[in-house]
Amino acid sequence: MEKIAPPAAAEAAMATALRVLAMDAVEAAQSGHPGMPMGMADVATVLFARHIRLDPSRPDWPDRDRFVLSAGHGSMLLYALHHLVGFEDMTLEELQAFRQLGARTAGHPEYGHARGIEMTTGPLGQGIATAVGMALAERMLNARYGDGLVDHHTFVMAGDGCLMEGISHEAADLAGHLGLGRLIVLWDDNRITIDGPVSLSSSADQCARFAALGWHVARVDGHDPEAIDAALAAAKADPRPSLLACRTVIGQGAPTLAGSHKVHGAPLGAEEIAAARAALDWPHAPFVIPGPVRAAWGRVARRGAAARADWEARLAASPQAAAFEQARAPVDAAALREAICAFKAGISETRPAHATRKASELALGVVNATLPQTVGGSADLTGSNNTRTPDMASVTPGDFSGRYIHYGIREHGMAAAMNGMALHGGLKPYGGTFLAFADYCRPAIRLSALMGVPVAYVMTHDSIGLGEDGPTHQPVETIASLRAMPNLHVYRPADAVETAEAWELAMTSARTPSVLCLSRQSLPTVRRHHEAENLTARGAYVLRESIGPRDLTLIATGSEVSLALDAADLLEAEGLRVAVVSAPCFERFAEEALAYRAEVLGTAPRLGVEAAVRQGWEALIGCEGGFAGMTGFGASGPAPELYRHFGLTPARVAEAARALLTRS
Amino acid sequence: MEKIAPPAAAEAAMATALRVLAMDAVEAAQSGHPGMPMGMADVATVLFARHIRLDPSRPDWPDRDRFVLSAGHGSMLLYALHHLVGFEDMTLEELQAFRQLGARTAGHPEYGHARGIEMTTGPLGQGIATAVGMALAERMLNARYGDGLVDHHTFVMAGDGCLMEGISHEAADLAGHLGLGRLIVLWDDNRITIDGPVSLSSSADQCARFAALGWHVARVDGHDPEAIDAALAAAKADPRPSLLACRTVIGQGAPTLAGSHKVHGAPLGAEEIAAARAALDWPHAPFVIPGPVRAAWGRVARRGAAARADWEARLAASPQAAAFEQARAPVDAAALREAICAFKAGISETRPAHATRKASELALGVVNATLPQTVGGSADLTGSNNTRTPDMASVTPGDFSGRYIHYGIREHGMAAAMNGMALHGGLKPYGGTFLAFADYCRPAIRLSALMGVPVAYVMTHDSIGLGEDGPTHQPVETIASLRAMPNLHVYRPADAVETAEAWELAMTSARTPSVLCLSRQSLPTVRRHHEAENLTARGAYVLRESIGPRDLTLIATGSEVSLALDAADLLEAEGLRVAVVSAPCFERFAEEALAYRAEVLGTAPRLGVEAAVRQGWEALIGCEGGFAGMTGFGASGPAPELYRHFGLTPARVAEAARALLTRS
């Protein structure tokens, strides 16, 4: 590959342009973080001028290098880089509108706001952990399509905050284990955090720490271009993931504030900026970039465009071109629909009593056979989450041809890695843990939702129905807490049919991640008559209509649907006319037309049944509705006893229904 | 201190008793985890027989050693130990009722279920991180009261899962930085996880990793008592926290299953148990412990009782006895009430326009001056969370006399450490981060709630009102997700008066943790007339009543209360009679008497106002109520523009109110 090393003077001016744009934009906004962009400007310049391979005219070129600004508060560095290398939507006007409503230049980089932003960052540590997923996807696709089509690096800029966050451990341990040698983390080792020097809160030897996790590590002067270049070259040559500790001065270029935590997150002020301009020998007005500096930055794009053209020629000549492009395209929804439909027909005929986690495994057999781009995994609960289908080989260090990831006991790292794989493209990840431990990966789930990345979370052991493991493992508030999150589909299927339907929806979702809440315990098949339509897609539907006008509607989810059916039997034996509604996805139901919603909910009194807290149920049962569920944490004991103890039996539900009808 | 080293044969039998009780109890329950107790039985025996200092007859003796089973699934190890050393509530019957509903012997150790259980464990990594808080509390109290009153160790047993979880990094980094030399982690290095060998998912050199974080580390054969003893002695002598990598065989003693992941979480079965009994030369029936073995275990308690008696003599002779005991007693609620009341009077008189985070700092000045046991801190956002009052010196490596902790960028580690300090006793911790990052520490918040540990979470920047940092930093669903959690008080005060009231409640709460959601932006004082009563204690109250029968009730929290007042002005100018209710704590309001609730809510149509999602608001506004809030994620921009953009202005709220009245 052509390697351009611009003259030192040109590179110095390129770096100065980054510094000045950052301080000017923050000053214009009177808000933002100049310290990191100014401190890392030299590292960024060398990385972009001499190493990175991207083509601003084709920001989605699949074999581009990925650049992740894990220290997302340094967003102006990214925006300045994108402006200077020529992303056409990152105009000067956008830089001038930094942090203004509607601008592409949000306070932290937001995925989808502008071209080339590989992910949303800001919550610390997410960038490095998501990048692990990108680097893993790169190796997995390389194993499938070869060096000619997939051979790129993932570069991360991370700060001390990213490395202090626990998620960095999960990510680094996984990356070191798998030997993701094309992952290169540039650590902004400025020894400053918001509260003051890093020494206030950490004495870690980060290089030794990462070395212990199997990384190549090196220390480099972050203001010495040749040293940075040499370190990057060595990192690229090393088969291990690399941590380059770039010793920098935060706010480098600000004459009096550089090196202080005061320059981290506040405008420098007119006086300091004027002094910086003088010190940097930059006599230009705010947002003015001299032609020669622009020209120097322009070479980055030209080098990338050439590489991209070479790659396109290779793709055109490749026998795998069609498969490669198909893997990146939306999934074959028609094929999946057909396969799931056949699966459902079999279930409705044989009516097995599977736990929905087991049903999920069976449905995944269909999904994985139909969609070659799926990648399974679990946070060390494979046999409990039932996430692995028999055809799935494990990804191991040195062999990335498999489709199953042993994420280890790292829920947060798993979720972030799944985001990274999905963002990378070409793979469709799903991964499992216990539902109670959704809390462990919630920040990454939130990023899935915020970015609109349709990963699938398989969360089993979804209630007190898990039994003896007790309240630490029993979600009661978890489902409500997930339903509260915007742009997240929370499925709680009642049986194998609904589970398969939920999988179809999760796999065909374009911009919404999914959580499948699945039972540990066996459940009867409640969808006893085959229907081709995906009823789960409607969010809620009448599973059993009453004979004659309804006296009562029971609405339940997941494992409580069969309970509601049993309660309905008891009530009908007393002469009541009871409908039972299954409500596997509140969010989808909320999107249905009013008329459909009214028809499902009916006008009779409603009673909700879910082994969880009531919060959020008003959307289905109204404020006058009854609810049989949980009011506090669970307990340890055999599941049937717990259901009795907490009043979740057909008799008790029927009792609650009678009480509701009495007061209605 | 007396050190008893029982003869090797006696210790071998002691360890066998642990193994057999674990396999028998799991078999009886047909559920549970025999692998860890059997693997760590030798380590546990040496630790208890030769080192640990506890007195089962006085389980709450303040200077006891703390023992935390971070690998909580190995609960039978703890129960067997407690039974054998003589905790009188841990009877044979309890062991026989392992994992049964109502038994003290829950699937995972539950704080409060039985004496001597120092904390609830099960969610991996929480034990080690909470133990860091215990060890920190020990040093802080030692700095205050000296070696005579406070001088004990915190022992942790952790598995590979604990060390893979990200929280372990935050905890280990903090402990290494602070040099918590009395923290000793016994890592069950059995090289097995649920999915199979550790090598499936990790290649970490854990000893090198912990050494990089400033720990003393050593490798030891976990089945060699003398080696274990020597390693414990060396760890106690070392000024750094210690990680002892105890190389063990999971399920040691099970002839055919030992060493396999199959022994981790399932009963061994009758045949394997019989073979184990033969191999272990243990001819006794299930749950039968021979007298000599009981006698050997009994020596642990005798040594502890003697140490406890010595300590009591020292306490009695100490001039600091009263202060020591006062710090462990419930806070002086009367003094706090009086101080807060005086503070409130000043606020209502001067009516400042403080952000509630600033008001919180001022209220903390009162709290910290009144309650010497408070310990402040922040996850590296001290100046943003306003958690430090001027009188608070920092805790630093080597000097634990201060009252303020720089937790670093480690929200999860902070929350767990606060749990540990509160569980330890003698200190009352509070700590801050941004509300959006409650997600980062949610598993530890859940343990606060489940255990009933009344720590206080200071969570600032509580809405789109934080402005330019954008949607990653703007909570919209976070408040609802916290309200969903049982036994958690979520406060969102409207001004400095309510903030002070919330602090009073948080500090006097006996068994419920608190989250204070505080604004970044300035807010007017809405409590303009002093009232001695703590109105926040009622959860919601009428802030401004209408003149004449209400046409409308506006209900708001936090920064939206002043917005509601402004909207009420607009509506009243149109001739409507509008009451405004402030609702700083939904959970407390739910506990109020029906009559009070009805009086506050009134019978007029209700409109809720909160810059967050609606979920959970039905409790206050009913299903017919209107709501002005958020329906999705926020955006980056100046806060006033965001409020306008998302329809949260007096004019838009008034408009929503008119629409509500039209359709009502």
C-alpha cells in the first residue's frame, strides 16, 4: 500500500488545524471539550496522514478502516478530521454550529448524524468495547472471504475514563484472548481526569495490565510524529491487539491551560485562544483553513479512494462477490418467514411443552439455517440460554470461521461487541445471558437503541420461574425497566410459536434492537392451531375469545399466558365469559391502529398477569384494571412453590378477577 | 494473636465435612452448585481454622473479620462453615432445607437471612467490589479510632466469573490505588466456567493483571494446607491488597466428575456421592458430622470469642468508646431535622435560583456538619455532581482520615463500595455521577435495594436540561427504570428546599436506598414560604392550590415544577382554577393514606409534567390524565432550545392542559 509521509512542517500545520478548529468551535458554542482534541491532534494527524484507509466519498466502503473515538467528549477532533479529509456533509457551517440543535456536530458523536461516524460514543468505555466487536467481525469476515475482500484495521482513541470503566476489562480480556491483532487502541495518556490528576484515583500500570491480557503494548510520545508512526507500524505488524500509550499534554497548544484539568471540558476563552494562535503561529481567523493545509489533508482522501478502487476491482473479480454483498444486505425476510411458518405449523401440530428458552434454541435452528450471517453467543451460559445450535462451531483464537462466540462472563462486553459486529456489517449477532443481568449490560443496550442497531438479546430465566437461584437472579423490575427504554422491542413469548415469531421479528428489524425474555421452566403450547400470520408482530392479540360478549379480559405475557388460560377455565366453569389476550410485545401493540387495539382490549374489565411489577401495564389494562404480579423482590425456592407463594396460580388469578368484577 | 494450627488429619476431616455437606445439601435440594464448595473446601478450612477472627455468638462484633463469598453460587460453603463454626441459627435443619422457600439457606447468600452473612452475593463481581468498600471503611475507621478498636481483614472468595466481570477491574484498580492491604482475595483458580474450560473465553494472566493494579499476588496450591497458610500469612504481612490464586480442582472429592464443568451447577447424583464418600473415607450418613470434627471446628469460634472479649475490654477502656458507638448507631435524626429546618427557612427567605445539584451541595454542608459519619465521593464528577463540601478532605493512599473518595471513572465500583461501607457500619456513604450513568451501576443499586442498605446516590444532570452533551448523557427512561425497582426511593426535588428535605430523608432512611435526581440547570425556589414539615416525606403535596374548586391539577417533579407553575399562571390568566402539585417521590406518595392521596390529586383532570417518559406516571395522573414529557431520546443543543423543541414550555404545557380539558 502506498504510504505517504508528508513533510514534518506540513503535518505540524495539519495538527494545528485540528487544534484550532477544536478550540474555535468550543468557543463558538461556549460549550464542549477542547482538551482531548488539542492533546491528541498530533496522534490523529499521523494516524490519518500516514495510516488510516478511508474514502470520504464512499463512507460505507466495507473494507475501510474503522475509527472509533471512544473518548466521545473529544467530538470536535472527529468533526475537524472529517471536515478536513473531505466528508462532504461535514461543512464549515456544521463546525460553526457545534453542539447546536439540529447540527450534525452534536456534543458527542452520534451514529447516523453524519457520514463516517462509526458509532455513538460518550458513555465511557463503550467505544473500545464496541470496537472489539468491529475487529472481531473483521476477522470473521476475513475467514469467510479472504484477505482480498476483508483486511482492515480498527483504530480506537480512548482516554483514562475509558480504561477505568469496567467494560474496558471485559473488552480487553476478550480481544486479547481472541488475538484481534487488527485492533489498535491509541490511549490518550494525558494523566488528567475531570477531578484532577489521574493519580487522584488510579495507580494502574495500564501497559502492564493490557500485557497481562495478551496485548502488544508500547509507550510513545504523543507529540512526536515519527515515534507515533513507528509505534503504529509496530502495532500493525504485531499479531496481538495493541495498546499504544500516547503520552500527551491535554490541551496542547493552549499556552497557560495546557496540562490542566481546566482545559478538559470548558471553552478556553478569547484571551487564551489568542495566545494559542500566536504560540501556534496560526494567524488565520476562526474556521479559516489555508489552502496548503487543506491540500495536505486532501491526500488522506486520495490515498483512501485509490485503495477503495483497488478493492472494488478485487470484489468485481471475486467469485464470492455475490455472497459478500448478500451478507451485508438486509436479511432474506421472505425466506425466513417461510421457514418460521413451517416451524410454527410443526409446533401447533405436536404441541410440545418446551421452556421458551428451549423453543428459542429450536427456532434458532431455523433462523441460523436460513440466515448465514447470524452469529450466536452467550456470556458463559450457553447451556442455560440455549443460544447455540448444533451447526455452530466456536470462534477460537486463530480460527474465526465459526459462528458462535464464547463471550465469557462479560455481559457488558458481549452487548457492546454485538453492537460493533452489527455496525461493522456482514454479520447479524445475537447473544444470551440471564434476564436479571440485563442490568449488567444496560448501557450497551441503550446504545443499541439510541443508534438503532438491531441486535438481539436472548435473556432467559425471565421471572421467579427460575426458582431456587433466588432474588438476585429473578427479574421483577427488569422487564419494566427495558420497556421504559425508547426504540427497544421487548418480547416475552408464551410458547414455542410466539418464540419463533419473535425471532422472525428480531431478525428482520431494521433499526430497533430486540430483547427476548424467555422462561427457564417448561410451558405448554398455547397456539394450538396454526396461523401463518405472525401474530406477535401485532404486539398483542386475542388468543382465546369468549363465547358471547366478554365479561372479562385476561391479558398475560410469556409464562403467565398458560396461567391465564387455566384461570379462564375456572372462571368459565362459573359461567363467566372470558377472553384471553397474549401480549408478547407492548411496544408493537402501541404502534397498532386504535381500532385494532380497542378490539383486542375489549370493553369488559381487564386483568393483567405477569410475574413482574405492574409499572407499564396501564397501557394494556388501564388504571381501573386488575393486576396479578409481583410487588417486590422474589425468593429462593422451587418455582411452583414460588408461584403459589406470590399468588400466581389459576385459583388466585381467578380470585383477583372475581374481585375486579365485583368492584367494576 | 493466638494462632491454632490443628493437626493435618483434623483439618483434612474438617474440609471433608464441608465437601460432604455441600454435596449432600445440593443432592437433597436437587438443585445447587457443589463444585465450588468442594473445590475451595481446603482453602476455607485453613482460612477459618488458622486465620479468620469471628465470634458466632456475636456475629455483629464490629472488629470481626469480614468474609465475603463473591462466588455466591457456592453458598453451601458459607452455610456449611456457619453451621460448623456454630452460628446458632444455621442449624442442620437449615442445611437440609437448602434452597427451599423460607429457609435461611437460599440459593445464593442473602443478607439478613442468617447471622454472619455479610452481604448478598450471586451477581458476579459484586462481592469483590463490595468488599473493597468494607476494606476501605476499615481503614477509614482505623484512622479515626486506632488499631485498638479497628484492625481487621476482609477476606473474599472469588471465582473466574468475578474476575471476568468488568466491575472487578474497577474494584481492583481502586483497591490497589488506595493500598487496601487488609483486603485478601482468594481466587478459586479452577480453570472452569459454566461453558467449559476458562480457556474458551480468557487467556488472562490474572496475577500479572492484579500486579499491574498495585496488588500483592501469589500462586498457591489450593489443596495444600501449609501452602495456603503461608500464602495467607504473607498476604496479611504485605501492605498491598492481595490476590491469592488458589489452584484448585472444581468438585474436588467427586471421583469421576471433579475437574469438569459438569460439577459446577448440578447435583452429583447418588452414585457419585457414594463413591465420593468412599474416596473421602467418610462413612457417615448425610448431614451427620462426627464429634471430633465438630470439636475441631468449634475451636474457630473459641479463638474468635477470645479476640472479641479482648476487643471489648479495649473498647471499654477507650476514651473514644462513645464516639465509636455513636458512629455505628442510627444517625441523630432530631439534630438533622433541626439543621435542615433552619436551612430551609433560610432558603425560603432568600429564594435563590440554584440548580438542585448546587442546592444539594449546600444541603450537604448541613448534613456533613451534623453527621460526622457521612463519606462523600463521586465517580470523577466532583465539580459537576457538587458532592464535596469545603470541610471534606480527600482520602488518599496512606491517609484515610479524610471524608471524600475520588472513586475515579468507576460508577459500578463506586456503588458497590458504598454498599460495602454501609454494610461495614460506622460510615454513611453517598456518591455521585450523572443520572444517565445510573445504568452503569444499576446491578449494585439493585443490591442496595435488595439488601436494604440505605446508601444515597447523587445523580445530577437529570434530563435534557443538561443541554449540549446530548442524548447519551440525557436520561429520559432512567427515572422510570429506577422507579420500577422495589425498595428504592427516587427523589426529584424541585428546588433547594425539597433538595434539603430529600437529603434529610435519605440520611435517616433505615432500610431503603435513595437516588437524588438533580438538575444541572438553575431553578427558582418554588417553596417560597417556610414550613417546618418535611413535605417531601409525603412524596407529593399541593404546592399551590387553586382559588375555588379546581378545574385542573398540574403535577410535576424537579425542574418541571417551576414550568408547571408558569403554565398555571397562563391558564389562570384565562380564568381557569389550577392547582400545582409537586411530586418529588412517587414511592413515598404511594405509601400515604388514601385520603391524603385523594386530597392531593383532587377530582379535576390531571396533567403530569416531567422531562422523561410517561411510564409510571399513571399512578399520579391516571390513565385519562395528560402528560407533557419525552417520548424518545433527547438531542444535543442548548437546554432552553431543547425544552422548546420537545414541547416543554409554559405555553405548550398550557396548550396540553387546554386539550385535556376539552376532551375531559
